[in-house]
Amino acid sequence: MRKLFIPVVAILALASFTISGCGNKASTPEDRATLAADESFKEVKVDDLEGNPLYSMKVPDYLTEGYELNDEASLQYQNEYKEVYVIVIDEPKQDFIDVFMELGDYDSTRSAVDNYADAQMESIEDNMSTVTSKSTMRKSKLAGCDARVCDVAGTQAGIDDAMGFTVAFIEGKATLYMVMTWTFEKTKADYQEDMDKMINSFKEL
């Protein structure tokens, strides 16, 4: 099983990443409006270790691919100027269940995604110096998958201002996913729509 996530924000070396594509012309004003909104996002597809399609997600055009946000992330994008970041961590569902059952920390009366969300949120909070706010866990469906979504803000060592996170935990057919988006809490409202759209665009393939 992969390590639980430890969020880190740092000055990173970047490499640009571009995806080009084409689509059919929208036929109604509503469709054209949707298409125009989507044009500011690009779809990224991620394969598993065997090269099979695993999931896709849309990210804003202003984000570029990162490489050092988290060693365990299968997707990581960032914009250091805007201070907006997103990563996805995935791990085999059964591996998570087996390890946490062995540790005695798995609640068999609850779903895998509920157990996963609790474990990852505990890790996130443990790695904050101070938790300044936290929402209740929200139940959701993402492309047919059970999901839990939570907002949390807090301070971290070496960073003066609080960071604001919106995190989704998703239960796929055989995989558990964590989609973490974050920025500074003081500017989070400016990017919340984009953060929500990234999460809501997640699809297991």
C-alpha cells in the first residue's frame, strides 16, 4: 500500500505539458456555453502500472504538469504564480483494506471509501501545525463512483499563511483515489469553482 499523503508546497522546477484536441460544434446556446467553459480545461488520462486506462480528469489550462509535489501521485499539476495545485493518489482497494484490518483500524460496518477518507484526513490534519477550519464530510457520486468530499484549512511549518484544501476520496471498482486540490485559504474563493470542477470531472476508465 502506498504511504498516506503528506501535503507539501515548495518552489519547484516545472516542465510544460500540453494536450490538444478537437470536438463537435455545439448545436444550442446552452451547449455552446458549456463548450466554451470546457475550452479553458484540458482532459488528462492516466494509465495504471500495466499501461491500462485507469482514470481521467480535467484540469485548468493555467496548470502545468508537476513532478515533485508528491512521490506517490499518479497525477500532479500546478501553477506557482497562482499558487494552485492538484494531485491524485491511487492505490489498490484490497491492499488498503487488508493493511488496515491487520492494524485493527478498519471498520467493517462502513464502506471502503469511508474508511479511506477517515485515514487520509487524519494524515492530512496530523501534518498541519494548526487546523483552522474543517467542513463535514459530504457524500457524492463521481461518474457512478461513491465519493466523499471535505474542505479543510490549516497552517504548515515554513508557510506563513493558512492553506485551503478541497479533497475528494473516491471508491472505484478495484482502486481507491484521493483527489486533492489546494491553494492559500485567503484566495481559495477565487479558485473554488475550478477546484470543484476538477474533482467533479473525475472518471474511472
